[in-house]
Amino acid sequence: METDEESDLSKSVLRQRRNLIGISFILVFFQSSKITISTINVLGTPFSIGGPSRVGCMLWLVWAYLLLRYYQHYRHASINEQLGDAMTKKMSDYVHRAALNKFRKSYDPAKAAPDIPLPHDISIQNVSIIGRDSWRWQLNAMIHIGNITEGKQRGDSREYPILLGRWDLLMMRIRAYVHVAVHTPFATEYHLPFIIALAPVIFLLI
């Protein structure tokens, strides 16, 4: 159950997100329409603006401030940690599949399990990471090789070393993020505002 502190933090993140998206769209409209504001009306009283170009500068200052505020609340809410947990869970599934696929590609029945009759039924029971860096993981996979003979299951579980290289890990990380982005609100609720905030910058550069 969500605590009062977590609820307040969540509401604060949503409020800052709304403010950032709002000022970003205002800036996009301001730049794309090329409007010039020379007067403003406050409670029925018109005020002339001596330097209309300064309105744009003020909007950019507000944008920068709201972007900073959203980033601070985003960090304080530990959203990256929650996203990391979701990706780690999905990465675990992909690592199991990749380990099994790599084992099958290099699998030689005569060497792997000569004492078990063919055809072999191969399944993965557990995968542990025994060595890792940013772009290479050394795995120890517990593989079960079995066969049903005369109505009885025969088989054995053995450990095999498996290496996942740079390309394997890159593709799994991309797939894990896409899965989390599609099936959870992390991307649309928390990452999309950063992308929207870039829109005024893009309009400024083009």
C-alpha cells in the first residue's frame, strides 16, 4: 500500500510533469507562430511591453526552471531504480533464452550426453553470472538433457559455461527497455516529458 509520503511524492512528480509539458508546448507555439507580444492585460488594465523580444527570454527561463524541477522530483522519486528493477526482471528472461539458444547452437549430443538415448529434450534450469563487465557476461548454465524411453523420463542436469558478448547484451537491453516502455507506464509518464521538453530546442535550431 502506498504511504502518504509516497503519495505526496507521486503527486509532486505529476504536477512538475504537467508544468514542464505545458511550458514546452507554449514555447513551441510561440516559436512556430512567430507571434510578438507587445501588450498584456491584467485585470482589465493594459500594459505595454517595451522589449517584446524579452518575452521569449522569460519563457525560456521558466522552461529551464521547470525542467530542473521535474528532473529533481524525478530523481527523488527513485523512478530510475523502479525502471531498473523492471528491466532486470525482463533481462533475466532474455538471458535464460539466450543461454539456451547458444547451448543448442553448439550442442553435440555425442559429447554432451552420450549416455542418454536420442532424441534429447533440452531445457534450462538455472543461470548464474560468474563474471561480467559492461559488454560481456560469463554465465554458468544448469542445463537438463533428458529423453523419454519406454514411458520413463531419463536425463541428467549438468553445468555448462556460456559467454554473452557485446551484441547479445545490447540487443537484450534494447528489447528489455522496449518491453518495459510498452507494458509499463515508465516511458510515457516519466521519460516522455523529457523528450517533449526537447521540442522547443529543436524548433529553435531549425
